[in-house]
Amino acid sequence: MTDWYPHVTVATVVEMEGRFLLVEERDKTSGSLVFNQPAGHLEPGESLQQAAVRETLEETGWNVSLGGVLGLALYTAPGNGATYYRTTFWARAVAPEAGAELDPDILAVHWLEYEAILANSARMRSPLVIAAIEQYRSGLRYPLDLIAPP
């Protein structure tokens, strides 16, 4: 019997003046260009909240302040069969980090209006991207203390 475990990931929905912060990256399985929220894997010794703030900065160059939790999701990627357990946060943009160097996998950072995101729905990395934005737009949000402190 093989061991199975989900990959623990975080994502952050950041909205400012009607635009959402997304990254453009190359999908490692298909090679196509896709859009995603700032997102990534939890690192050892890190809280989910710390991971979300770190990943957002590393992928976009923006410092953010977490406002709450949007939701939790399990997603099995069809390209590689891996299962991801994702905690999605919402955050406020604080300020861009002067001289920030983005992760090498990030090709571009975009502030996109909702309509532009829908127009590019086929280019989202997973269905979780638009689902998280829809959840944010619906106003259904949970406090940060939903997650027990480490």
C-alpha cells in the first residue's frame, strides 16, 4: 500500500478598486499560460496565514493584510493526479514592495476586472480560481480566528 497525502496550499484573493490581483504562469503539465490567485505550498514551521502573506509577496510583489478566510477546498488536479487541500484567504493590498523579485515561475502580475476574469475563464489554473472570487463577491467570508493559532 502506498502512502497518500494531500498537498497543503494557500491562496489569496486580493481586490482593490474593483480589480483582482492575479498572476500569470506556465502550467507545468500542459505548458499553457494560466491565471491564478497568488498561491503556493505551506512551508515547515509556517502558519497558514504566514504562508498566504509570504506567497502573495513572492508571487506579486505586494504586501497584504489578511482580512479573513474565504473557504477550504480539496482539489485533485487532472494533469498530475495530486490532491491539494487549499485554504483561501481574502486580503487588502497594503503596498507594493520596493525592489521585490518575483518567483521565477511568475510571468506577469495583473489587476483584472471581474468581467476580464470571466472572459478568460478557460485560462484559469483550476476551477478554484473563479470559485474563490465568486465567494468573495458574494460576501460570504469567515474570520481569521476560524483557524486555531499554532
